[in-house]
Amino acid sequence: MSGNPILSQILLVTGKELMDMLRDYKALVPGVLLGLLLGPLLTCFAPQMVVGQVQKAAQENLHVALVGDGGQLYKMLRSSPGLKIVPLSFEAAGSSGAINDYSEEQLLKELEQEKVQVIVQAPTGFSASIDGFAAGVPGPAVKPELKILYTGRNPESSYAGIRMLSVLNSSKEKFMDARIKVAGIKVEEAPVLDMKVVSPPTDGLFASPFLARVLSSILVFVAFIGAIYPAIDLLTGERERGTLEPLVITPVSRRCLFAGKLISVTCISYMFVIANLIGFYVSQFFQPPLLDILPFPLAAKLPLLCAVWAALLMLPLCLSLAVSMLALAGMARTVQQAQGYFTSLMFVAMLPMGLGLSGDVHLNLPLSLVPFLGSLVTINDILEARYNPALMALSVVVSLLFTVLLVLVAAPTMEREDLMFGVEEAPARRYEAGKFGRELFLLCSAVFLLMFYLSQSLVVMHHIWGLLLTQILVVFAPAFMLVYFWLKLPVRTVFGLEKPSGGVVSCLGAALTAPLTFVAALAIAHLQSQFLPSSKALEKMMEQILGLGHEPLWLLLLIVALSPGICEELLFRGLIFSLLRKRLRQGQLILAVGALFGLFHMSVMRFLPTAILGMLLTFIRLRSRSIYPCMCLHAAHNGMAVLLASYVKSDLPAHYLVIAGLTGLCGLSLFLWSTRKT
Amino acid sequence: MSLLVNGVSKRFYDKARGEFYGCREISFEVKPGEVYGLLGPNGAGKTTTLRVVSTIYSPTAGGASINGVDIVRDPQTARKMLGFLSSTSGLYERLTAREILTYFGRLCDMPQDVLNKRIESLIDALEFRSYADTRVAKLSQGTRQKVSIARSIIHDPLLMILDEPSTGLDVLAAYAMHEFVRQERADGKCILLSTHTMSEAEKLCDRLGIISEGRLLASGTIEELKELTGKSNLEEVFVHLVRNAAQAAAL
């Protein structure tokens, strides 16, 4: 191998894996075909079908039945072109125009059975009223209200309903003209309206609203589909077929093998994306011409530059998806198990669809900081010709950094005997060695998903009690179950339920630090508000949902201060701290636990204040070797927020903040003094 | 060239059994031109030992060296010197035999011209030329076995590790496998194999290690083992050693 030997090895593995995958026609052909055909299907054939039905309906005579007092109506409509007045199935031919009355149920049944496309029902006295009106008798005896019955289940009937309305309106106009003539009123011709459509210049880079809404979601979906199968085949499949052992004893390192597989999966996933883009791009030239007359935005227009941008932005996304899929495939013991995992994940891949279809989400600073979603919104914005180069560049950088992070986390997958060969160590030994990456990943995923889905429902349904339930069910229960039931680890040691090194004084010092952390959180929030849009509206909405203003103080302190002080500390400074402790140096540990604590709060606005608080709490846990001082500080910090919200309605005066800061510094000093090394 | 295995242990854990050792303090040596067999019942720890020696698993304790190269400290170099073949080893179904051999040869960093010559000679030696360019999915079990053998020795390793090599093979394929082992021994290679059949051990192995419950109970030539146990044939030697070990463990 010439050149860089590691690169040559990676490319060698990539080449083989791609050749292997591309020969799997059964799996590949449907995927590529789906990618290629989705565009034409959505942009040409689906609208073509709608257009075809409408065209057919437009060419054929409208089959209309008249019921009720329809004598005058019959006279009005019989000469209308494209209309054929037919009797109902239970009427005798030629009876139209006679006064008859049927129940609405009977008429709907007639429509359901497609015996007639539309029915016009005239009220009793309608003919007499119209006659009187025509003769110039003022004030019609009966309001001439006509009912048009059609069924929305049948497109032809729907179209017939709309057409009937237009015919009746035009008859009404004719009737009015005649009436005006009879009355001898002179009406001046209305001035001709001069209409001009003004649209902002888009430099030819504007995709149609239809594509702008669906394309990014479809691209992510096909990228996901394109990554799943190769990931399972190249990792879980390799193990199941017995080809993994010969492979890992070759002189090529397992990281190189993983890198080769990763590039292959990315290529296949990206191939699906490109096939899809080609499908959409080409199909725009073969769209049915009648699309413009439809009242909804079905026309597909995809400028080449938009397609190229979308393709470029999808590359890091495909890499992120590929590495995630490979890491997940590594966790499955068998192909069947992996397929089970991924089937449920398919629903997660469908989530961006909602984001795209809502249509009114655009790139802003918080969104551009969210990997994956930020890229999706960027693609949407490009398709809508909304350019914000700074935010787009930020979003791309965040996406790339996220991808690099994922690759670094997943790179040792093939080096791990537990994942590759199911060689496990006893939990107690793994705890000693700090080898709990998999459990930590599952725990964090479970907690974050539960926070996202269950917590919101709990809060909406049970208001403030929902917060307590969240703490118990989402925060505490998964942590406790993992330690006690699954890993069977010593609860006391793992959760840090030990006597703090500084005794009660360290707990007191930690609690007294709360004014400082609170002031710091206010300062950070203030600084953030200079750069990020305010979330006051959101806070107010949350307050209304929770009904915080109406609850007694003791309850607020119990639920907002004490329960997170216990439950969140047990999870973050207890379990997560213990699982990461052996793996990371102190500085890294403080940063990692703090960042996870910040992410847990699921708000861009709250990330920085909570992450910094989390870091301080982790430092306290490290220094005191106990979770109790952390609980005291956390509860006191939240308690201060509750008390101030209850008693102080305006902004705090500056000198209060200084006093609070100094008190907190004293508390921190007390903590540091009490936990000093003797 | 020799293989030195020194106190290798591998610990496992599962929820039902708790913690247990797949192999424990296993030590032996395989000299050049020698076939060393690990003989033991199913679940004795043969495969675990071979997997540790072939660097698939990392040892919990102990280690091994191939020609002086430590398999734990420098696994990449050690891997260049060993070939591993197991009855459960699979092949890439969508690749042809020649493509598989090329892939593994290049993974072992063989120059292209040397690799091409080696592939041709192996195809002739193992007699599968007519199937060399057929995808593996269409090959018979016997031909697959030949391709597997060729794959494991494509880089001409000094140490061959064979895990129950004739399991699942018909008489002819098993015979061909035995021929292959003899040929490798004649070429001066070290061969470490595992088996649970007495006849195969007697036919192929120069020295044997009797293994049970993860421990090496005895090691030596068949004659030495007979002498050690006072038994007249290998089957009796084996049963005697394994039962004694079980009784000792029960006590």
C-alpha cells in the first residue's frame, strides 16, 4: 500500500464494503428506485391524477338533480351548458320541476351511491318568490336559499359542487341584470380593476412552496433508510455471518475497519439522497401544465443551485446518521434485534416531517445551534430563498462539530469486546473500571426522551403536580432502576449518599452559596438576552399552564425547590457522576456533567445558566465526596427563585444583588474551608 | 518461530451464571513444525483460549508471544504472523473467492504482485480453480471450506490457529483438512488446534493439552499422557483426567 498507510487501509475497507453492498440488489434496488421515483410520484403523478379527474369532470356533463320547489330553478338551469338535469333514482323521468320533498338522508344516500353528482334543493315557495321578484314585487316571501348537496368523498362530486355554485352564481347575475332592466335602473359600468402581482426578487433561487415544505423531510427520511440497512449488514450482519473474526485478526486496526464501514454506509445513504434529488430535479420538467389552475401549491420548482445546496448540506447529516446507525447496530446482538431497534427509530426519522410541513419555522440563533434540526431548517430556508449567511454558516459549523463528536464517540465501537463479541464483565468490575458508556447512553436517551414526551404531557395534565411526577418518574425512577434492579450496584456508593467531608458545615456553606449562583444565573440570563430572543412569552405561558401564581408557597417550595434538589442531584451528581468518574479527568468530568445538566433542561435560553450551575454542583460533589451539599445548594438555588417570584414583583435593586453575591461568596468560602484537606 | 502461551485467563459474566472463567491460567508452548492440540469436551474453554491467542479477545490475565512478539502489547505485528480458521468462520457471500483472497491479502499489506502469485498457487493447491470467480453464495460447503483455508493462510502465516477445523465437514472434506494440517507442519509452521474428537487428536497432534472447565489439566505427547495417568489409550486418559478434575472441583 502506497501513500498514507492508514488512509489506504480505510479506503481498501470502504471499497470492499461498497462493492459488497452494491451487489445486494434485493436491498439496494428498491431503495434507489424509491429515491428516484419519489420525486416524479409526488410532483408529477399525484397532481396529474388530481388534474386528470378534474379535467374529466370538466369535460363531462354535470349530472344534477333538482328537488324541493324547483320549478323556477328548472327554468333557470335547463339551458345552462354542461348541465344535465336528471331525476333521482326513485323519481319518474321528467318529474324535475315538480314540487317534491325528500329527507336529507334520502338525498345523501343517492349521492353516496353515485347515482347523481350533485343535488340542488330549493325551499318551499322558492319559485313563487323568484316570480314575484322578477315581476318587481318588493320583499320576497321566502328567502331564496338554495342548498347544494354533494359528497366530499368523491372528487367528481366535490368538483360538481363547486361548479354548481359557479353556475348558480352566474344565473343569479343574469337574473339580477334582467331585474335591473325591468326596473329601468341605469347602472354605470364599474371601472376595470388594474391588478399587478408584486413578488420580491428571488434571483431564480426559489423552490415552490410545495417542495420547500416536503423536500428536506423527504431527504432526511431517505438518508435514514439508506443508512439503516448497510449499517446492520456491515456490523451486526458481519458478526452473525461469522466474518467478523477473520476480519478483526488482520493487521488493520479496528478503528480503520470502522472508518471504512462508516464511509461506505455514508456513501450508500448519500446515494439515496442524490437519487432523490435527481428525481425531484428532473421531474419538475415533466409536470402537467394544468397545475397552475389548482388552488393549492403543487407545482414543483427546484432550481439547480437549491438542489446543489441541499445536496451539500445533506452530506454531514448523512455522516451523522451513518455513524449513529453503525453505533446502534453495534449494540444489537442479531440482525433481527437490530431491525427491531431501527423499525421504532423510523418513527423518529419521521419527526422532521412535522417541522417541514408546518412551513413557518425559519432559521434563528437558537435553532442554528441545534445540530441536525438546524441543518434541516437551513435547507428549508434555502428552498424558500431566505438567506441568512451568518446563521447558515453557524448551523453548518454546528452540524460538522456534532458529526465529528459523534464519530469520536462511536469510533471505538469495533474495539469493544462487549459490543462485538458479547464479552461482558460483571457490573461491579465495570463500575470499578468506569466502563458504563452503553448504560450511560441508554440512561441519557431514556431520560431525555421521557423529558421530551412524558414530562410535557404530565405538566399539561396535572399542572404543578406534573412537575413532581416528572421528578419522580422521569428523573429519579430510571436512575434508581438502573442502579438497583439492572446493574445491582451499591446504591449508597453510586448515588454518593455518604457523609460529606466537611460535615454539616459543608452542607450549610453549599446552601449559602445559593444567592451567588442565583445572581450569576440572572447575570447570564441578562447577557444572553442581549443576543438571543427573549423567552418571556414562553415563561409566561409555562407559568399559566402550571398555575404557579395560585399555589401555596410551601407547595411551590416542595415541588420546585426540594424535589429537583433531591431527584436531579441523585441523577446527575449521583449516578451520571459516578458512571463518568473513572473515565474522565476532574476538569472533563465537571464540564461533562455540567453540560448534560444544561442539556437536560431542554431550552437554549436555560442551557448556559443551568450548565454553569451543574458544573459548580459537580465541583462540590467532587470536593465533598457526597451528594448532600449538592442537594442543599440545588434546593436553595431553586428556593430563592420561588421566594423572589412570590414576593418581589419588580426587578431587584442593584445593591440587593451585591449583598446576595457577597453572601454567596461567604457561603462558598465556608464550604471550601469546611472541605479543606487536613 | 514458536508460540508461548503464559498463564492466559479470560473472565466472562452473564446475568444467569454470574462471573466465570472461560479459561484460567493456561500455559503451553508450540514449537516450529509442531501440531499442538487442545483436547476437551464442549464448553471446556478451547475456543476461548484460541480466541485470546489469536487476539480476538484480550486476556484478563497472562499473555502470549508469537516469535517473541507480545500479542497484548503489539497485536498488529502479532496478527501478521498468525492465521485463524474456525468452523464457524464465514465468508462474504456476495464476493467471489478470488475477491475475498485479494481483500484479505491486501488487508495483510501484501504487495499486489506477490499477492496475485500467492492467490494462483493457493487456488491450484486447494483445487478450486473452476470456482475461483464464482460468488461464494453459489459454492458448496466443501469449496467454501477450501476458500476459508486459503483465506486464513493467504499471508503465509507462521502460526496457524484452527478451532475445531473438521467440525461439520464430510469425510472427504475432513480428510482434505487433515492433509492441509500435515502439509503446514511439513513446511515448519506452528499449528495450534482444538478438537473434541480423540481420533483427530491422535491422528494430527504431536503434543496435546487436555482442557476442562477452563483449566489445562495436563500437557504432553500422547505417550507422556498415558504414562502420567497409567491408562492405555487416549480416550481413557481423557476421561480419567476430566473426571478427576471434576471430583477435585466438587470437593
